[in-house]
Amino acid sequence: MTAFSVAIPASDLLRRRIGGITGVARAVILADLAGADTIFVLADAPVEEDWRRSFMLRGRALPSVSIVPAGSSLPERASLLPGDALSTRAALDALAANPHLRLSADDPRLIAGRSDRAMVMALLRATLKPTEGPVGRWINRPISFRLAALAMKLRLGPDPVTWFTLALAMVMAVVLGHGGAEWLALGGVLYQAVSVIDCVDGDIARVSWAMSRRGALLDTACDMVANFGFVVGLMTGVIRTYGIDYAWIALACVVLLLIGIGAMTALLRLGPRRGSFDVLRAALSRKLEGRPVLQAVTLTLERLFKRDVYVLVACIGCLAQLAWVLPGLLLGGLLIWLGAIAWCAPLIAADKAGELLPPHLRNV
């Protein structure tokens, strides 16, 4: 890669805190991740260095940042970022590939908006993962983005949202376990609410660059508790509502879920030592390289097993008073999930470099 420098004008726009971090800090972080060997900040007055907090959270060495007066002469190879828009990672990567590139105001790799909220929403939409399931993309994320924007306006970080999600998941488990059609229906709605709110902490972390290994671990632990709480609560409620005949399938589901959670946790510790269960999709894709048709079919079917999908199915089933059908569906899904884990286990355990991790966690 050609060496390049980045110059960041501390304009009125970039000094503002948008999405939990100033535009200057965002540009510093992205320039470092893109591999800039020198970072200049053009400022005639002190600039809040809130990028320090982000680098501390991510355990990454702080880059060398030179603050120079506006109008100072810069090296010829220094790329001047625009001061009237926020740059994305794609924009900085483009500069790394071509240091002489000049980004125009209408470049799609820049984010601009008429208001801070519009820019926050644009930043949130830019974080949407390409592997996002259909329910997450069209139902959950439009809601979680608005909740995340409100949380950032109130200066809430991702951790309080995670703890709230965990508390709501515990309430959900108790409600489901009460039994009865009405309580099962309410529990299903709460599970869908947990699924939506669980997206918010990740949205905040990615937009405010507050990503950390601790946060990723806490979020994964919250997911596991919520899923386990749903299974235990649902099975208890189904047994109390429809009879003891469901006890054997309830026990089988709980045991298989515990085995799956334990196996994935162990594989993550052996391999990348961080991250989420999303590595399983990347491992499936890697295992099927060279077989494009089978790979496409498998990854399409995998989307049906994503949490956002099965949570919505569970919610609809509970509302339709069909909760007695869910244990059988859950048992079949768990068996398929465990089979995929067993097949991909050697690949995940050997991934010491973290190549299977989602892109936003590789630099954490």
C-alpha cells in the first residue's frame, strides 16, 4: 500500500458531536484504520481529543496526531478531507489506495445531512451488515435505529442498553413460564421487543466507535441469556398450559441449547478469542468455497435460522395460540444448528487471526 497522510479540517461541522463522537475524532479513527502514516488536524483552537477514549476502549495503540494551524502547508501527498461532510471507512480506504484522490461533496462515500439527526440516521444505515436477515433489515433495524438515535441524543452508551435488554429478557422468561395463552402471547411480544432492543447497543457502538472486546463479550452473553431464558420460559409455559407430555421435548431442547452455546463459546476461545456466533456463517461460507451453488443455497437457508427470524416466528406463534408447535420446530432447528457447529468446528478453532469475525470486530 502506498504511504499517505490525511489532513482533517476542524470545521464547525466536524467539531460537533454527531453520533456520540465528534467528526474530527471519527476522521482520526478511520484514517488510522485505513493505514495513514501521518494524521494532521487543522485547527486554530484546541480540539477535543475524544478519539483517545475510542482507542482505549478498543485496545488499539493511539496514532500520532499533529495539530497544526489552519492554512499551514502540508506534504504534497496529504489528502485533505472535506469539512462539510463525514467520511466513511470506504472513503478513507479509497484514499489509502489513491492518496491523490479528491473527494467531492456529492461522493456517496461521504455522509451529509440537513440536521444532526439526519446524519446520525445515515451513519446508522451505513452500519447495516450485508448478512442481516430479512426480518432484521425490514422490521427490527428501522425501529432499533430510531431507538439508538434517541439513546445517543441522551448520551447513553451501549452498556446501559445491554443491561436493560438483559433485564427485559429475564422478565420475558418469567412471563412465559407463567403459562396460559395470554401470558404466552405477552411473552412472545416481549421476546420480539428483546430482539429489537438487543440491536441498539451494537448500533450505538458502531456509530460512536465505542466497540470493545468487553462490549462484544457482554452482548454475546446477553444474547445467550435471552435465548436460554426464552427456551426455559417457553417450555415451562407450554408444559403448564398443554400438559406434561411436552416435558421430554422441553428437556431435549434445553440440553441441546446448552451444548450448542458451550460449543460455540469454546470454539471462540480456541480460535479468535473474541466475537460473536456470527463466525458460524463465515465458516460455512469458507467450507463451501468452490461450490457456488451449494454455498448460495446454504447461506440463503442460514438466514432463516438467524435470531431475528425465529424470534418473529415465535412471537407470531405465541400470539396465534400455537405455542405448542414451537417446541418441535425448536428441536429441529437446534439439531441442524449443532450439525453446522460440528462441521465447522475445526475451522473456527484454527482461526487465530480472526478472519472469520465480522468486519467491525476485526480491529477490536
